[in-house]
Amino acid sequence: MTHNVITAEEDTPVHVVASRMVRFGVNRLPVVRDRRVTGIITRADVLKVFQRSDEILEREARRILEEFLVSGEEVGVSAERGVYQLRGIVGSAGRRQALLTRLWNVDGVVAIDDRDLKEAFRESTAMWE
């Protein structure tokens, strides 16, 4: 029996599960809730998620943008082979990072190209510059 079993919680994002499988060289992970096994996820299960169409990925990103963006921010998104391309403007570096975090949690996203995403304001820790 293995003493230090690599597991996933029921709400673990699929890209985290995939990363654990690769890092630890396993093809299956027990899924646990409150230290009790509730299921098992296989490499095949993970691969199915990554076969999501670009159309579905774009639709999910647009839903996230609709909920996330505030006045003055404008971001366009497209997906090609699981890679999001972002263009436009967000309010600050903090807002940019928050958006990227949300988009990374979309199952099936393999990369995000945000080179064309600009920030309207530079955040600073200094009171006077």
C-alpha cells in the first residue's frame, strides 16, 4: 500500500489534476471529500475535458468577462486550440491578474496569450512619485 497517496478534492480544477498526474507519474487519482474516497479520476477523464471546442472555450470566457469587467474596461477574447488570446484594456495590474486567474480555471484552457492586454493605470506602493 502507498502511504502518501496523491489525491484530488471534488472541486480541484482539471488542470491541477492533470499537473499532479504528470508530476507524480500516475494515471489515476482518488477523489476525496472529508478524507473519504468518493471516486476516482483517470487520465482518460482528464483528456476528455481538454477536448473542449474553441467555441465552447470562447463562450465560457465571454461569460466570465461579462461578469468581471467594469466601466472603462474592454477586453476581447478568442480561442485557438485551447489557447486564449486576450486584447483590450483593464483597469490595473491587479485587475489583470484577477482576470487571468479566472480564465485559467476554465477547464480545457492550455495557455493564455495576454500580450495585447493593456492596463489603464499603473499600481504603485509609493505615495509620491
